[in-house]
Amino acid sequence: MVNGFGSLVNALSVSAAVPVVGMPATILCWTDRHGATVTWVSPSGKTCRVRECIARRIDKNGMSEAQEYEYSENLAAPEREFRLGKRGWRSAGTRGKGNGLSLGHRSEYHDYSF
């Protein structure tokens, strides 16, 4: 376990970038990732909300590491709040132990080994 994440890729993806509404984002779970969009930013810039996108797999690689997705907005998805702390962006209210957030790109990944 690296920095509270189940994968090195997710741990390295945590960023302290400044969020902007409409910016692509990636929600970092244990070893999975989910593409999202920033929907709200606090005046201080230290809290933001994101909404997970619809990710449709477009490759034909089956249960493999090589995965390719296309994304579309999902206005029905709930917003999730993240706060910037010492360990980067983390789920609000989890004392630094929740999901992480990477800003500036979307990435979807499903780890089939679990």
C-alpha cells in the first residue's frame, strides 16, 4: 500500500493542482480510477466538488491492463466533495483516508485482479 492507495499509479496521480469548474478530474480509489468533472470550487480553492462521468470502454482487450475509455457527462451522478490537505486532494470528511483526486485529466481503470 502506497500513501494510503492500493497502487503506485494512483499514489503518483494525486495532485495539488488548482481546480477550475469544468476541469477534467480522476477519482482515485484503492486501485481503480474513475473519470470525473469539477463542478464547484470554494472561494479559497481548497474545496471542490466533482461529478463522475459515464465511461464507456472502447477497446477490445477484455480483462487486461490495457483499457481505453471515452467519457460523457453524467448530470444524474451525485457530486462528491474533496479537500486539499497535506496528502493532496482527499474525500471530504475522511481525515485524509478517503479517495484521492487528480486534476487536469480523466482516467478510468478497473483492476480485474480483485
